Amino acid sequence: MPDPRQPPQRDVFAERHARCRDRLSPGFRKVAEFIDANRADVLTLSALELGRAIGTSDATVVRAVQALGFAGLQDLREALAEAGETGTAADNLSRAWAAVDQSADTAMDGVILSLLDTLASLRSDRTRRVMPEALKILHMARRIVVFGVGPTAHIAGYFAARLRRKGRRQLVLDRTGTGLADQLLDLEPGDAVLMLAHGRPTREAEAVMAEAAQRRLPVVLITDCAQQRPARRATVTLVIPRGRDGRVSMHGATVACLEMLLVGLATTGRTTAIGTLQELERLRKLTRQG
């Protein structure tokens, strides 16, 4: 149940949409309804990309946003991001259950549809534009430092293990609180940081970002919100949503993005990758000898 001590959630977009809906032209109403149904996408897509998805022009998208009382897309994104931050994990799970009527079959279909939505972000113009920049930073690094805390720490560990098998030096930053300070001592010149930081910025993410800036290390950030402070400080930001807006978070698209990076790194460092795999096979044979 909601905590009565918490202030009521304010959704500026919903308030303005309800107030203006009947006065909007059919074209503007179509844009507003798309925004309401696809809030996570609106946080990452340009006006041109939104126009393509809706079936209208980018100018119409901008004018519709202004008709709702926002200065522009950036103002709208900030309002949507702020509204999205107020929900708890329990709230999101409750909404997800309500949306699928607690039917297991429907829930599974919902997961598949959500994954398809998030995976589509990997083919967006924005992702295609910044992916080569991210690969260049990671390929040129002497070592790749992977940051992730909480459930994301397991994904960070998986990615680091895959990097090791591709012949890449790597370090994992996965501790919380003061334990992270010990890990930060291991940062070296020539490192590049790959940060997995979804949702609200944690103190650990802020600390890693600050230390990377202090040491002038490039940061490739994978996040679901381009409006948060880490995204504004990162060298390159890959915006990867974790699920349908306001529902349970899923990491399928994040893992797929990491797999794309792994393939890209293996392609740019083929000799190292093949040599490491050959050495791994030799060591495996050694461990099987009885």
C-alpha cells in the first residue's frame, strides 16, 4: 500500500494533458497521446525520431509539446523524468500486475512486448550514432573499468568475464559505501570506465563519475535516463530503456547492448581475442588432465 507519509505524486504532463486535451487539434492530440503512452521513449528520442514514430513532422511534435505548456522537448523530458522518479519498485510491480490482470500467460506476453520495445532502442539513430564513439573509447583504453552496484553488479561481473576471454584487461567496481573507496584506489592512467547506472543516480555512481573526472578518465555510460546528472558528465551516453514506462525493470536490452560492445571490441582486436581464446582452450585441457 502507498505510504501515507509520502507526498502525493505530481505528474505535470498528466495535469497539463488533462487540462488541454479537449482544446488540442487532432494532430496535437495524437502527439500528446503518444507521449503519454511512451514516456520512456520520449526521454531518449529526438523530435525527428518521435515524428517518424507518430507519423507526423518534427515541427508538429515541437508545436504540440508547446501547446501543452512546455518550452520545448527538453522541458517536457525533465517533467517526465521527475514524475518517473517518484515511483518505488513496489509501485512499479503493482502497476505491472494491474496491467496484465495477474494472468501468467498475459504477463509473459507483456515481458516479450516490453523486451521488443527496449531492444528497438538499440537500432535507433541515436544509438547508431554514439556506438562507434563508445567502441573507440573502450578499444583505445589500456584497461576497461566496469561499474555496477546492486543487481547491476552481476551484469558488470558478467561483462568483465567476457572481456577477459577477449583478451582485454578489466576491473570491476561493484562495492557500495566505503568499500568502493578501496576499489577506486586501483584506477590507473589509461583506464576507461563503462558505467551501468539506471534510474536515480546513486552515491556510488556520483563518486565514480567524480573520480573519473579528477583523473581525466573517459566514461561510457549506459543508462535509461539522459536527463540525470551522470549523463551530462559522461563522455558518451548510451540511452537504453529497461522496460515499459512505470513497469517492472528488465535488463535484457542492457545485456544486448553489452553484447554489441563485446562483438565490436572483438572485431577491432581480432588477433588478441583469438590468441586469448586459444590460450583459454590450452588451460582448459590442462585442467582436464588427470
